[in-house]
Amino acid sequence: MDLGTPIATGNTAKIYLCENKIVKVFKDFLPSTEALYEANKQKYAYSCGLSVPKIVDVTKINGKQAIVMEYVEGKTLGERLFENEDRAEYFMNLSVDVQQKIHATITESLEPMSEKLIRQIKACDLLDTSHKSMLINKLATIKYERRLCHGDFHLYNLIYLNDDVVIIDWVDSSAGDIRADICRTYILYSQAYPRLAEMYLHLYCRKSGLSKNEIFQWAPIIAGARLSENVPSENAKRLLKIVYRYCLV
């Protein structure tokens, strides 16, 4: 099957637009269950009444596992914001409202966030055994209600269409602490866009009643887990500083 030229390429998959559908074709190094695993998470988010692209099929294309889903035409909130920076607070405000809708869902249906974070921390080559133990022990002390968390929430995973915001990329979603999900978003923004990071955090705290200290208790854990992702654009030294700042040994 000829899908044409990909419209986007990531670490794990290539994205195609074909016959007015999005086709996500996964790379060969991933487990054979990856497409189904991700599709089931997206289906769950859709079943919660959130604005999420509908899954059409989980299949194989040219021998590779693939997800076929609804195509949502529109620009991301990130694109919108940087086209009109005077409206930055408006678009960030929209994103916070969307994230709060996600966080309103109490769930036991997805993988627990704690299991995913522990797995990532243990797999991180840049952390020594002592820091890994400290992060895992700290995680065990934090009490929370399990709520739906996106796991990679940022402006470029939100498509803005006719005053609706559609949420994409659910592979990292879990049942966890919303404060951890907020903290991850803040850390993602703070590397390249510190002003937007502070704006985001201020807006979420104001709307939710949460304090920055409640959110930042997750900072070393989220930073440590993020290190295991080996994202080329991420500054590993910055993440290690966050871990060391909160975990003095």
C-alpha cells in the first residue's frame, strides 16, 4: 500500500495523511503490541467524552503495525500561539481548561502512573543507584487519587478547530496524580519557553487551587523519568540538576 510521503516523523512512528485519515505506522523496534496498546488508550479517552480523534482501525500496512484514525484538520495551539504571541495567555488558558477536563476523570482503567515512572527511573543510565532509590522512595510517599493524566500534555498535542480543541498523542496516558501531569507539562515548557512555563503554572494553580509546592514535589521524579526517554532536544544536564536539587545525598 502506497501511503505517500509522511507528514510527520517521530521517534517511534511515521504519520501519513491518506484518504482523509491519519495513518500512524510504527517502527520495527517496538513491541508487536504497541499499536493496539496506544489505540486502546486513545479509545478510552474518547469513551470519557473528551475531544479525541476516533480510532478507525488497528492493522498492519506493508508488514508494519499501524493505527488508522480520524483526521482532524487544523493548526495546533502551539502554532496558533507563536503566530500571534499577543494572545499567548488566551491560548494557554484554553489549554489549561482542556487539561482540567482530562484531570476530572477518575480512573482505574489505565496503567498506574507510578508503575510507569518506576520503570523509567530504573531504566535511566544517567542516574546512579542511590538517586534511583531516593526517587522511587519519594514516589511511594505521595498519596493521590488516580485520575486520567495525558502524560505528554503541551500546546503541540492540541489541535485548534472551530473553537474546539482536539487532544492527540495518548500513548503516555496513565491513571495517576494530576500534580505530576502538571509538573511534566511545566518541565517540558521550561526548557525552551520559561515565560510560557510560568504563565501555564500560574493559570493552572489559579484555576485549580493547587499550590506550586504541591506540584513541584513531583519535579525530581518527573525529571528522573524524563531522562530515560533520551529525547535529543532535551537538556539532560538540566534534568539532572532538578533531580540533584531535590535529592541531596
